Amino acid sequence: MQRRTLGRTGRQSSVIGLGTWQFGGDWGPVADEDAFAVMDASAESGVTLFDTADVYGDGRSETLIGRWLRANPDADVTVPTKMGRRVDQVPANYVAANFREWVDRSRANLQQDTLDLVQLHCPPTAVIADDAVYDALDALVDDGSVAAYGVSVETADQALSAIARPGVASVQIILNAFRLKPLDAVLPAAREAGVAILARVPLASGLLSGKYTTDTEFAPQDHRSYNRHGEAFDQGETFSGVPFEDGVRAAQEFAASLPEGVSVPQAALAWVVAQDGVTAAIPGARNAEQARSNAAAGSLGLDALPGLDATVQDLYDRWFRATVHPRW
């Protein structure tokens, strides 16, 4: 597994992390024992980054990770968490007193005195531009509640605003073969500033798993059913904002371009982490087999996938650029 510096934290991170939104139930139910098996398999495969948020299952994801950390005290794992979506996303809620409350709750859930990395969870643009927000975050670093902070964003413009802040250690943004806009300006700016880029939704909510057809259906409690058109939160979080049927067809073309023996998700993840400026991709996994398969992409270079980058650019230009690029 390749490792890279996690931006201004100075820590080392595996290039494949583990996203744990699924532990909260928004992808269908995941039993405790399955969550622990996923974390065990990830760590055994060299994954050293478990990404979570206080809103995933209203703390269930954090709590499961905290229990796993307690059972594995020698594990070399960094845990970025996120805060700010358990309340209305209005600028008035992003104040020091709330930050203190949210951080203390996450510290208890994760059983950590000092959070490794806390990220504002896709706040309004006005929050990302507010000097007082960063003063409050700096105070949390100063008192030892958090080791570092970052921002998870929806748009490239929000990412650039966050990257310009000297205390921001990381920016989390959607980046995958169907969402290329961060390559234009965000990745170059992050490289220049020494800010980590965590690529979330790297498999486009499963479109780049190679498993879906246009007839695939999802459970009612799965966000791929209830948020397909942005009904509950930003549409870009579900299938990267692309129409499901178009995404399925583009994924079929992506799969057809791969050499024998390379799975669609492994190729998609390898492409993401090959982009200059990306620190890590954070795919989710619902079972140990998926976790191991995802981790294997961390040692798969693009030299084993000739022509893949050209394929990605072509698919994006034909299927998604006109509708996706201007929005995020």
C-alpha cells in the first residue's frame, strides 16, 4: 500500500482509506459484526485512514470506530471525522460554542482525548469564508481537543476558499472518473499549499462497482433511492450527481476498456489516487471482501492500466461534462 503525507497534519496516510458512511445505515443496514470485519480487513490490508462523521447514524459510525480502536490499541490508524450536519446548515450555527459541543461528543464516541482531524461537513459557502470560524477551530487545536482541522466541500470554489486558509490541513471533495472538475484548479492549489485532498465518493455511489444495470433498485432507506434528485441533501453526493441510467452506461464502457483480471472498482480507485495532488481515496465497504479488494487498488499503478486516463477523459466529455462540470 502506498502512503502519502496527510497535508498539514504531517501524518502518513495510506492512499486507500475506508469511508464509513455505510456504518450509519444510509446505504442499508450494516450489523456491528460486519462493520468490525470491514475494519479488521482494512487494517490488515494496510489501510490507515478511517473517515467518519458525527451524523452517520447519529454517532453510530463514530462509536463503532471508537470500539474498534479500543480493541486495537496498537493500530496505526488516523480517524478524520466531520461535524456540522446534525443541525440546520445555516451560518449562525457554525460558532465556537457549537464546535465545542460537537467536538466533545465526537471525542466521547471515538474514545479519543484529541481528535486526529475534524472537518466541517459541507457547510454553507458563507461559513467557509468566515474568519471567525477559523479562529474557533484554531482555539480547538490550541487547547488540544483536535490535532488538526479541515473542510469537506461540495464545490471546487469552496475547496479553493478553504485551501487558502493557513490552518486548513485537508479538503475533502468528490472526485472520481465521473467528476473531474477538481483536476482543473483544486488539485494544483492543494499541491502548492501542502493541503491534503481526500477524494470521497470515489466509486460514484457504486456506479463504478460494475455491478449495476438500469434496472437495479435500492432499498427505500438507501440514499440512492431517496436522494437521487437531491431531495434530502446535495444531489452531487448521490451517484456524483449524474443521471443513474447515464452513469450505468458509462460504467459499462469503463469496464469494457479494462484488461482481464482488473476489477472495475480497483481500476476506478487506482485512477483517482494516481491524480497528482490526491492524498487518499475513501471508498466505503459493506463486507471484508470489498474492503480487501478496495485496498488492493493502493498498489495498482496506471502503468498496469494503459489507456485508462484517456478513457476516463473521453467518457467524461461525452457523458457528463456538459451537465456536471458547471454545477460543482
